[in-house]
Amino acid sequence: MILYNVTVNVEETVVGDWLTWMKEEHIPEVLATGCFVEHKILKLLQEDPEAQGSTYAIQYFAETMHQINHYLNNHAPLLRQKHVDRYLNKCVSFRTLLEVV
């Protein structure tokens, strides 16, 4: 199993809208690609007191690296652009790939 993790710091002014949009639109679109079998949304609890915003980890689980590559090559660019268009400079994210061992 391969974990595609997207860590996102979200400005407080849009957290509510962002969470709703993620749950009702973005994540269902990602799952509709057929590349992932499961997902989770987690919130970072121990943030740096000087940090601004809230940090979330959106985890998508795929059975094979082939599915990850298919997603990254064929679906990710459009879905990422939708996120950027909606939230502009109100979110900062980075992505990691991990293997369940």
C-alpha cells in the first residue's frame, strides 16, 4: 500500500470553507479517479505557537505505485489548479509518498 500525503497549512479566515470544500468536492473528485482505495483527513494538534493558520494532512491510499503515477500524470495537475484557483495564497502545501511496511 502506498500513501500519498498532502500536508496543507490553511489560513484561519478560510478554514471552515476549505474543510467543507475538501470534504464535499475536492476529495470526492480525487477518489472518483479510481486511483485510491481510502482516504483520511487529520489535523495537526501540536502546532508551533508562532505558526499561523491550521495544518492538515490529507492522506490517500493506493494499492500500487502505478496508480499513484497514473494519478500524478493524468489527474493531479487539474485538481491542484482548482485548489489554487479557489484559495490562491491562503494555503501552502507539500506532498510526500510513503510506503506502508
